Amino acid sequence: MPDIQHPLHRDLTAGMRRGKIVSIEEAVDLIQDNDVIGFNGIIGIGCPDEIICALEKKFLETGHPRDLTFFYASTLGDGKEMGLQHLAHEGLVKKVIGGHFGKTPKLTQLALDGKIEGYNLPQGVLSVMIRDIAGGRPRTITKVGLGTFVDPRCGGGKLNAITREDLVEVIAFDGQEYLAYKPPKLNIAIIKATTADLEGNIGFEKEPLYLDALSLATAAKNCGGFVLVQVEGIAERGALPMRSVIIPGALVDCVAVVTNAERHRQTAATLYNPAYAHQYRIPVALVPPIPLNERKIIARRAAFELKPNSIVNLGIGVPESISSVAAEEGIQEYLTLTSEPGIIGGVPAGGGDFGAAVNVDALITMSHQFDFYDGGGLDVAFLGLAEADEAGNLNVSRFGPRIAGCGGFIDISQNARKVVFMGTFTAGGLKIDVRDGELKIVQEGKVRKFVKQVEEVTFSGAVAAADRKYVLYITERCVFRLTPEGLELIEVAPGIDVERDIVGQMDFKPVIRQAPRLMDRRLFKPVPMELKKDLLDIPIVNRLLYQPEDNLFFVNFEGLAIRSREQIDEIRAAVSAVMEPLGKRVRTIVNYDNFDLSPELVDYYTEMVSYVVGRYYEKVSRYSTGAFLRMKLGDKLNERGMSPHIYETPEEARQEIDV
């Protein structure tokens, strides 16, 4: 980077020691031709719009800086006149490496016209990459993206023909394939925050998210670059409480105070809402239910896939409606809703407020959220369904001349234990009529979503099928599931004709092994479905299954919450009722996925387990994806001389039984 006089070396006023507070224009003067700029934000959240507008103004007046590279995990913009839209000028930008493009159509058009180089890579990969840049690591290595359009064998995430450099390569460890993503060197980090003190310590008091602000500042600093922060106010030295400082002043070069509040919005749709800043909780019960339309039908059916104590991700679009359905059905307290920018718990917002949330339990950085997602922490992900094909592939990223980008879709869909894709069966003018518990298609949509082959693979059906992932495709009129042979039709809405309304509106014929069952009629009625009862009140007897041909006893405690001794006594009685008439010991597999046991009942529960194991079981194997439960219950079993090992998967548990 050229040697220039940095504004922080100028005295603010006579007699004041040198400071970091500069004007917006002085901050922009740091940016030079060919710089690589890192941005921190998602849609309107974290958007340093006044610095961005000043950068545009300088370029239009002087022709400099030019040939810039933009690097971001998630897009900054509202699809109109916000964020990186301002910087979509030929000559100003040379290259873009980003996770999403749907909210920056002007910038996207430059890539489509071959005027700039462009890469669309997974949002989570880029988020973690920022931390890798900060730590000086040469590559970001992950399985995320295998079999999709970012796999170098399928295009490497390049948006056009002039984009030639390979940023992704296939490598192998221990006989398994991974992708290695090459990070750029950052010259500038531009960050939006709330407050700075005179030392440059940065607070995020009014911000809905932290995103990757600290990692980005560290990355730019460790690359020898500059860190510019846009704030709304300045505090005296030492005025910010130590625990409120998100970016330490040692990492910050310039702080610029906004002059126009519209250029410092909390989200794209909201100037400021204290609930999004987590200053208080709002009564979710007062949120009005959504009307009974196709979106609600889809969200209701998807809600049947929820289990108590599940950790859930909701994508943008139709999946957002699940939070409304959960509130209407009174089940939100039994779930932990999350969103990829770093929200844990609460109710995620949608539309122009996407990324924000109310009543949040915890707020973490985006890279740490994706660490959790990539490691398999999500029980279920609900994501949008834009285009699907007969192999189960999904495309949500590119449609002819329109590039939406993958965002976090690849990271989330590839790593969640269960994936539910949600969307209308057709698009472009679909009209339905819901009456007497049945669905009628009044007007079919002009655009088919179920095509012979998707234009771009954002989710690989082949990779998911090979991993035996549980995948559903839910529409307002039917449900498909992923099989090794492709999409299988398993449910049909009452009132829908399979040949006319489903097969006749697809470019391929789905797998149909037997007559699909009817979707629950409650989905198509205007009153609440009483889903809470279904979610919590599965009778214990319905959780027990004995297979005489294998002498196998299955105990399904998935989603069961034990809150009283009476429940434990009921389990003991139910198991005894099944076992006593057999007159022999059985091999047993117990599913403890999403099982919740109150701490004060652990000893009493373990006594019950010791009783049934000693009396009825020849051999027993257990599994749970929850590490804490495996440790807690395993220790208690060990204390009582029983096999303490709890496996992570049903396959491992079955293998142990069959030995």
C-alpha cells in the first residue's frame, strides 16, 4: 500500500493529544487503487453506508480509487440504493469475492456483463476465512461445497469467463476429500458500530449483531492494513465499560462519525428498534398469526418435523413463517431457533430486518455460529426451495441472468442432521383455495420448480443420499423425500389429483413406491392445529417396539422431556408390560436424541434403567447426538456397573448389538 499520511497522525485541536477521530472524507482518503477491502455486514445490518457513499462520491469526482477488490461473507445492500449498490461502477471495482449477491443487483450486473471478476463462495466458509486471515493461515479447509457449484470440478464458484484464478482446490486427508479455499490479503476493513471512545475502543450497543467485526479488524491489521469504523457517537477515554468493547482500540486506525442517520440504519428496513438491540424482550404472544395461505400451509407441515429441545435454523423466505406458526401453536419455548449471523434463541426477524431477532438468549460471532453448524450442531434446518431436480439437487443461487448467490445455504444444508426444503410447487401467479380441509389449485404458477436438471447445484442430492441424510421437500400440495433413486412422493394434500396437479406440473416423474398418504387435514383449516399436544404427548407405549424376528426391542426416547418421578415410573411399567409376556431377554437399542432429563431426576432415572436392564435385556446399546447427555448419562450408568458407552449414531448402536 502506498505510503501516505494517516489522519490519526493529525492533532484534532490545539493542546489535544493525537487522536483517531476523523471525518468521513479523511477515512475514505486512506483507500488506494487496487486495495482489497473487507466489509462486515448482512443486508442492512452493519452497513457503513456513509463511508460507502463518500467512497462513491470521491470516485465519481476524481476517478480514484479504482480497481478495488471487495471481500465479504454476506452482502451489504437492500436491493435498491443501499450498501455496495453505490460502488457498482466500472473502473472502481475490479473483483468481488462474496457469499451473496441478491441484494446488490447493480454489482451483480457488472459480473454478468464480464466487467468485473466475481466469485460466489459459501457464506460460512468466508466467515471462517476472515478468522483464518487474521491468524495467518494459508487456506480454509472444509468439506463445505463438495459436489456443488463451488467445487472446482463444477466451476469453483466463478461467476463469469473472465474470472480465471482458482480460489478452490480439492485435497485429501485420511482418504477423505476436502476443499481448500485460498484467502486474500486485506488492505482495508470497513466496519459499522455504535460508539467509539477517543482511544478507538469500539462498542456495539445498538447493533443487532457482532457478525465478524473483531476477526475482520484483526485480519486487516495483521495484513498490514487499516481499520476504518463508522459510528454514531464518541465517548470520553475510559467511558466504555471494558466488557462492552467489541473491538479494542489497538486494532482501530480511524473512527468517523456519521452526519446522516439514514446512512447509519440498524437494519435495511428499520432505522432503530431497541428490541433488535436486545434492550428488552417483547411479548411474542401478541404477534398476530399469519393468514391461511400457501406459505402457512408449508410452514405448518414443516413444523411437524420439529422435536422438543431441537436446535433449528430458519432460512430466509417461506421458512421464516415457521417462527409465526411456532408462536401460534405455543411451542416456541421448546425450541432453540437460530440464524447464521450469530443469533441463539429468540425469534428471528425476516424481510428487510433479516439477521436481527428479538428475545435472544445469546449473541455470538458469525464464524463461531458456522463452526457450530459445520460441526453438525443443527438438529434441523428449514431452507427455501427455488428449483429442484429428479436427483434431489437444489438450486437457489443462479437463475439465468439473475445471480442470487448461495449465502449460508451450502454450509447449512450440507451439515444439518435433518434438512427440510420449503417452497410453493410452482411460482409466478399461483393461486389456491383452502376450504373444508382441502386444497384446490385455482391458478397454476407459470414457472415450474421441479425440473429435469437444475441450472446450478447449490445442494447436492447425490452427496446427501450417500451420507444417508434425512431430506424432505415440502410444498403446499405434496411432500417428497430424498432417496438414492431420487425424489419420492410420500404425501399429497386432500383435494389434489396426483397426475394432474403434481406429476403433470413436473419435468420428470418422481419415485412412487405406493399410494402417497394424505397430508394432515389440520394443515388446511383456519384454527390452530394443537401441535403442542402432538409434540409433547407421544404416549410411552408408542415409543416402544419389539421385533420378534430379530428379538430386538427399540426404545425411542427422541424428544422426550423427563420432569417428574411419575414419568419414570410410567416408563418402568410400560417396558415391563411388553417384556414380561415374552419370558426371555431381548437385545435393546435406545434412542436418546434430544432427550432432556431434569438434573434432580438423574439418579432415580438411572435406578429405573438398572432395573429394566438387569431384568429384561440380554444386551443393550444406546445412541445420542448430544455430547452432554452422552457424558452425563454415561457416567451414571458406569457408576452402577452398566455399559456406559452411548454412541453418536443409530448405525453404530446397531453394529454393537449385532456383534
